[in-house]
Amino acid sequence: MTTHDAEFDIEESVTDAIPSVDGPVASFQPPQRRAPSERTQQDRPEDLQRTADRRAAEMREAAARAAARLRGTPEKKALPAGPSPLDVESPFLELFDASAMTPDGVKISGPPPTPPTFVEPPPLPESGAAVSGRPVSGPVLPPQPMRDLGPVPVSGPPLPVSSSAPPLPRHAAKTTVTPSPKQQRKQVAKQLRAPKQPKQPKPKKDRSPARELEITEIAGHLTFTSHAVTAWYLLPEVRWAFRPDPEREAMLSAISEQYAGLAGFRLHMRRTTRPFPADLWAQQLDSLTPRPLPTVSGAPSWEDYLVAAQRHLRQVNHSEGQTFLGVTFARRALGDTLSERLLKAFGKGTPEGERKKLGRQVEQFDEVLAAFGMRGQRAAAFELEWLLYRSVALGMSPPTNVGTVAHGHWEAGDLLALTENIERYRTPYGSTVKLVNRVTGEERHVAVLTVGRMEPLDIPERHEPWLHFHERLPWAMELSTRVDILGSQDSFRNLEHRLRMIRSQQQDYLEHGMDAPPELERLASRALVMGDEMTTGLPVDSARAHGWHRIAVSGATRDECLERARALTSAYSRELRVALQHPKQQDQLAREFIPGEPIANTGYLRRMPVRLLAAALPQAASTVGDRRGDLIGRTAGTCRRPVFLDPHFPMEIRERSGLAVMVAEPGGGKSTLLGAMGYLNARRGVQVTLLDPSGPLARLGTMPELRPYTRVLNLTGGEQGTLAPYSLIPTPQRSEFPAGHAGNREFEIAVSNARAERRMLVQDICSMLVPPQVAREASTATMLRHAVRTVPAEETSTLDDVVRCLAGLDDNGRELANLLLDTAEMPLALLFFGSPPSELMGTDAALTVITMAGLRLPDLKIEREYWSAEEALALPMLHTAHRLAVRRCYSGDMHQRKLVGLDEAHFMEGWRSGRSFLVRLARDSRKWNLAALVASQNPKDILGLDVQNLVSTVFVGRIAQDAEIASDALRLLRVPTDVGYEAVLASLSAPDASTAGRLGYREFVLRDVDSRVQRVRVDVSYVDGLLATLDTTPTGQVARR
Amino acid sequence: MRLRTDDDIYRARLVYLGPPGYTLPIQLPYAQYGLFVLLVPLFMAVRWLITGGQIDVIPAWEIALAIVTTSYVFRHVDPDRPARMVIRTALTDWRRTREPATERRDPRLVARRVVVRGGIT
């Protein structure tokens, strides 16, 4: 349990939203959907294929039309007359032939229009082959105005070709190299002559001084410099938050053993960041949503929603980190270097023989690093290129469309060519290094801090990993660590001299009769212990890591950069008591980040045992959630990552049940989360049913984009028989089970289970309807059981049959029947008697909200005798309303996605039928593709073993009052209790006492289907009007009126 | 786990207390004595070069200069910036000890001639 779990925000002045998005952004604009009138009513899953084919054909037509437009020729009338079938608004369509299989098969008839993405420099002539005297592409572009902090540039409708400067994307230029460059140039020149065209200067040959990097070759995961060879590995991220301390210690021990196994080598550990590919996510979400809710005029459409989500993601500026570990293991012999130089003249690199020999040597590292602990994998060549580029352009915004909406393909070496454009300057007083990207005009100041004096750390008990701690600040930083790992012999030799001198100094003081300073005493005893450890202990205890640890902080201006450096330094000194120094020679320090470059010889050499180096753990991370669902917020722990949640992910991909449980006290944000999930999934075309007895979710129907598709069922004004218990349990159909003998057996079992459940439910409902004193008598139970046994347990039976049966029994039975009929006098109780109205089920509404407006829910802590009549009725109403909500999902297509949100499920506690309901829900969720979100104030019922294993996702909101509920909730999260996490639960959604405004978000601790636990902040502010609609406080309601 | 660096050990201040039986009034670290002993002949050699072959029997000036230089160097030395660093900085940066007040351009670092291969062989 560490400090970071309890407090997470450094200071209020550090804001979340980074207004400047550096660099042009790639964005995904989904193609517009067809109008609803053109869709058939009976859309079934087989239609997906047809829809996809149709859309591909439409894209092809649009591309053909766009190409024709570019050519300036009149369109061929290949399309039927009538309204244009599709006005596709995707800028990427016009970039390439939609039917091409690979980028090389792309036929471009004319220069494509500008994609509003990262603008690339004119492609360099290939090494050894120049196509023409000038670069093939057209004019060099003026630096785009990157510094506007206005609305984030997001790709909108396709830009008309003639009014923008068309730099050719690199891949396009590559593919057009083989057709005629002359024709290319002519067309480009023609475009230049188009009106409203600023004059573009010709690309000048760059004569500013340039120095080559030390790296000469990247071969697979090896990099070669003139002196040494380094093998690079990618370290995957490990979970750190909310893990029990013994697990953390085990992981750190494993990592330190791996380091000890690398004794004798020099390591370079780099941590760099990658921007979150919001457009890839949007594209995936769009492809997973075959039928979003049709657009309502005047309301934001599906496309607008996706664009708003991407914009929100950009604003919060998440970035994911990547950790690389390079092991320098070989010195190169003179012969190798010379032969490499010779071969370079012929365009080849290092000789094959050398590389084969190294390949064998490097396998030992694979074994050591792939073990539990670091689990390092060999880095691929393009990843190393990425690392190299990011190290040269330290802190700058990366090219955003590498690996994003992939319509091109970067060849080996492309990324490195971009390093040509990074200019470096030394700023006044040498405090930062200024990097300017000549092509985009971006300017960035970088300050490199180095780790100075470190006080003892308690990891994992009190402190966080000391190279992971910086991630709590909202801006991205880069790390570079260069250490030598010394084995036991070397480190002992290193230390022995010092240890002996300390002992002799102590002796000296003794001889002179003076008191030795206490520090010396301490060091002397420590020296004894260390000496002993190192000579007789395990290698992992005696291995040492001597090296330098640097953190690079960047900012758009020098002041911002220094301000950030100061914030980082104060954070480190306050929490971890690690001093960060800002030395001189920043340019050399910035060079040290680049793999292969020499070490900047400033001081601040840190010598530490490998355990402390392992405890640095830069690869600790905190992602949670799947990556393919809707954006519901971000993590609120150390780093900030977006959190996506798709309620159907556990069933469809992980093959677990779809039961998600939410536990929070009143005011903890359950309604907000339920409403947000309901809205987001309804938008995606999932059939959503929400049960919200006392909350605001009925107001979701007032949102313009949902209004025509919402149905609100108010039970307090319902018809007789709406909640008839027998009909609430569906009868299984034979078609739901596989054919054959086994299927027959399953079908029979399911039918008898349904009957048993009906009997249980009716018994419980009747017990709830009669006064509690009567219900407690043994004879009541017997009679009810008899009646329930007699009445056939089919869907068509009603409570009236039960009453009739009871009346026919004997005097006691008649009394019981009369009691039941007494309750039937209350209008609300009529909901239980009679048959359900026919049109109750089977509506086509995308969103159904079941409410019980005006109903007072009883307090479970008070005895049932003291409940009022209305409160007493609320209990069976809730039980049956939960089943009604789920019942709706059993009619209709088994494979269609459905979502059920149930609030106030804690009323089921203590009733047999309640627990069986949850079990059935969990078991059926996979079969019926039904995701269930069950909110409760008390998790006790869910902790029963049979249900707990079926729960895939857990949300825990603020629990500040009841310690028992808090520990139950922690057990649900599978997080150790009594180590201090209860304080974390109490501090969720903590409002700032100094401000008078309301908290705009709600926080939960989320455990996702992959057992990752993290604190998240639910933030759906990117959907207009959703938060205002879900606002439950009086002020919000007044404002709405 | 309580984790600490080894730097404490390297940071220990090892002073020369004096010969056995007599405690010096001023206790200086061994390193300063070492530097002093290196500097005196150095300054004598410098004087010999400048004045063309003249040395004193008791090099008072050289000793005084060496004392001053040693104390100046060690004023800037701390455990993180060892004496070697400080001397090197003093010797190489004497022309550029103060960073200029204007921006200066550095050569670009380019990766022009890096050969990239997909696999090792």
C-alpha cells in the first residue's frame, strides 16, 4: 500500500487539459451511414456481410468519382439516376484505390489531395539511386501553423483538391516513382497554377552542419556502432497498483535476479512515449458497430459522436509508454569495423559472418530477459527506428500517422530520414536545449535532469518505484538510464578499498582518542555487513549497478520547460526524497538519450545494488479496460490512460460471463455510470434495458438523439398484471439448444429449472405480500409450498390461481388467501395479479427505462414490521421489476447484443430467489449475449462463491460509512484487505473542500475482465448534454426547469 | 524492502588526523593532500619553463599557489562531482565558463547512413 494509491494529484495548479496539441492530428471520420429508410426492418447478423459488401462498393464508387474529378474529366454515368446513394465523407477514400490489396497495388491517377495529417518532408532520393535530379515530389510545404491553440484540427469533410498545397505523402510518392515522374511533375505544376495557391519555394539543399549518429546499422534487434554491439529488448508493462505487497516484492526480486544475470555488461534503458492512437480506436469502434442508432435530425449523429470522442482524447493527451532495454555485449574487432566500412561503399552493412556470430551470442540474453520479471522480447527493427527517431527528436510530438489509420506503409529507414529535419540549439545560459522541426515548424525546449542524491527508499511498502513516479504528472517525459552491472567479484573489488579505508579511519579516531562522527560509525558497521554479504551471499545481493539516470522534461517554451522541471524536482524531493539535479552541458545530456551515443561525463554517478535498480520499474503501468469499447473516462492513479469499456467484451472475446457489478454508497455515482453506459451502448445499437427505481435515468429519453427510440415504463402507473410473477421467468425454447440427444437433455433440464425458479419466486413474492408475522409462521410456508406445487408452474399461471388453490385448502389456507386478496386492494399490488398485458414485451425500442416514480424504498436496516404498506410493497415490486428488465431480453435474437442495467439490487439480499436470479443472469449472459450491470449498495450477496466467480467486471465507488461493506468490496476486487486500501475507497470522488462547485466526475476502482485493478475517473463530458441530463442534485434540476 | 544506494560509502569523508601521537589542528581530506603534492612540482615546472631554468630551493611561491589552487578546486568538489571532473571543467571550459547569453546552433544529429535490416542475418 503506497502513497500513490491514496493521493494522486500533485497540485491543483497542474491542469489536466493540455491545450496545445502539438502537431497535426490524424483523425478518423467514419463514413456516413445510409439513411434509415433504406434499411430493411429485419436486420439480422447475416446482413452484416451484405452491408459490408455494399459499403465497399459504395466506397469504390466514391473513389472512382473522386478520381474522375481529379482528372477533370466528366463523370461516367455509371451510377443509376436518382439520389446519390452515398456521400461518403472520408478523406482517406480519395487517397487510394479502395480495392487495392496492398499499398503497392494502389493506382493513383493524379496527385492525391492533402491528408490533414502529419506533413512529411519531400522524400529523399534512395541511397545509391536518384530518380531525377530533383526530388520527385512537388514543392516543399511551408511550415503549417501548428501553434494555434484553437479547436483541435480534426479531419472533416474531404478537402477539395485545388485549394490546398498538395504535398505528396511519402508512400504515394513511392508508388508513383515507377510511373512517369515527369507526368507527375507536370500535374503537380498544373496544380500549382490553380488559383488561390501560395507560391512554394523550391526545396533547398540543406547545408547546415550535421553530424552523423554513432549508430551505423540496425539489424533485427541489434544495433551496431563503431565500437560495440547492443541487443535491444522491449519490456512489456507490468501492473503495479492495487497488487498485494508480496506479489510486488516477488516481481522485484525476479527482476533483480535478471539484472544480476547480466553482470559484466553495460545496459541502456530507455523509456519513450507513443501518443495514444485515437483514430485507430475510433476506427475499430466503428467497425464493431454494424448498426448504430439512426440519426435524429437536429441531434448529433454517430459520426459527430466519434469525432467528439477523438477530440476529447486528444485534449487530454494520453500517451502510452514503451520501455526498451539495450545490452551492450560485444566489442567490435578492428577487422570487423574495417570490413564494414568496405562493404558500406557497396551499399551493404556489416558482414554476414559477424552477424551470425553475434546471433549465437545474443541468445543467452533472450533466455535471461524473457523469464518472469521483465519478460523482455526482442525489439523489431522498426521499433528501434522509432526509438532512434524519438531520441533525436527528444520530447517533440511524434509523427502521428505511423501505424495509425494505415493507408500507407513506411519502409525501413523512412523514419530515420526524418531526423534530417531536427535542428538543435543551445539556449542562453545553457539551461535547456531547443529542438526545431524544420518541416512542421514545431519548437520544443528540453531540459535533462539527472538523479542526484537518493535517500533510502521503502519499496513497495511506502514508496512508488522511483522511475515510475514521474508519470503522475500530466505531461510525457522520457527516461534514459545507463548502467554497468558489476558482478560479485567486480563490485567487491570496487567497494573493498573504500570499506577498508572507512574501517581504518575509524581506527584512526580511536588511536587519536577522538570521538568518531556518528556517521562514520554507521558506515563502518554497514561496511562490515556489506562486505560479508558480498563475499558469502547470493549473486543477486552482491551485484551492483553503477550508472547515470536521466529524465528529460520538455515544454513548448523555455519558461514552460523550466517550470515543469521545477515541478518534477519538487515532487521527487517531497515524496521520494530523491534529489534531481539540473546540470550544465544539456546538449551532451540530450545526446546521451540516443542509443549508441557517448555518455555525457557529468558527475552524479549512482552506485546501487541491483535490487534498487529493479525497484525503479519504469515499465509499471496502469491500463485497465479493453481497448475496443466506448470511452468512459481515464485512469486516476499514477499515469493517465484512457479507459474503454465494452460490456460485451468479456463474453465475445474472453468467453466469460457478462455480469458486471457496481458497489457504492448513495451518491457514489452509480446512476451516472449506469446512465452513461446505457447511453453509450444504446448509441451503438445495443438493446438496452435500464431499471432505475428512484433515479434520473428516465430522463435519458429527453435527449434529442434518443427520444424517438426510448420507451419509459413507469410501474407505479402500470397496468394490472405487469409484474405477474409466473410470466417473468421465460420458458426455454427447444431452438436455443443444440440438436441431438444431448440438446434434448439440456432442454429438459432447462425447462425444469425454469419451473423450479418460478415456484421459488412465487413463494417469495407471496411471503413478501403477506404481513411479516404471518410469513414467519411455519404453516404459511407449508401452505404456500403446497399451493405452488399444485398450480402448474407455467408462464400462463397467475397469482389468482395460487389464491384460488389456497382458498380451497382448509381454514388456514382460506385465511392466507384472504390476506393475499387484502393486499390486492392496494392499486400497486394489482401489478402482481392477473395476466400481463400483451404488448408489454417485444418492443423495438432501443432503450427501455423501467422506473417506479414516486415509490419509497424501504430501509433495509429497519425490521420489516415497521415498514409502511407502501414500503412493504416496494420490496416485491423491486424483485419482480428486476426480472422484468431481464425478461425483455429473452425474446428476440439470441446473438444480438443486449445490455441490462439494474439498480438497487441489494434488495435481493436474503432471498433465495434473489441469488438464483443473479446466478441465472450470469449463466445466461454468454448464451444470450446479454451484458448485465448490477448496482448494489451491499456486496454481501454477490460474494457468495457461486456468484463471485461469475462476475467479470467490478466497479467500486465511494464507501466511506461502513467498514464492513468496504472490506467486502475489497474482497470483490480481489485486493488485500486491512492494508490501507479502505482509505482509498473512502477518498474516491472526494470533492475539493475549497471550491464551491460540484464535482464534474465520479471515481471508481475498476477491476476489468483481465483482473487489472485501477482507479478510474468516469468522464463522459464529451457527450453533449449527458451529464446535465443525469444530474440528480436539486440545483441541476432547478436549472433544467 | 529497505533499499539504499551505496553512495554513502563513497561519500564518507576520510580525513588525515595526523601522525600517531599527534593530532593536527586542521584536518583535511587525503585527496587534498594528494592534489597538493601533485601541484607543487607542477608549478615548479611551469616556473622553470617560463623563467628559463630558474628554481628555488624552497619553492615558497609554488607552495602557496598550490595551497590556494587546492582549496579553490575543492570548494567546488562534492561527492557527486569528483575532483577530476572539476579540474577537467576548469581546464577545458576556461574560455566558455559562462554560457553565452544568446542562442547558439549545434550541428544536427542525423541518421543518414544507418542501414536497417529486418533480421540479424
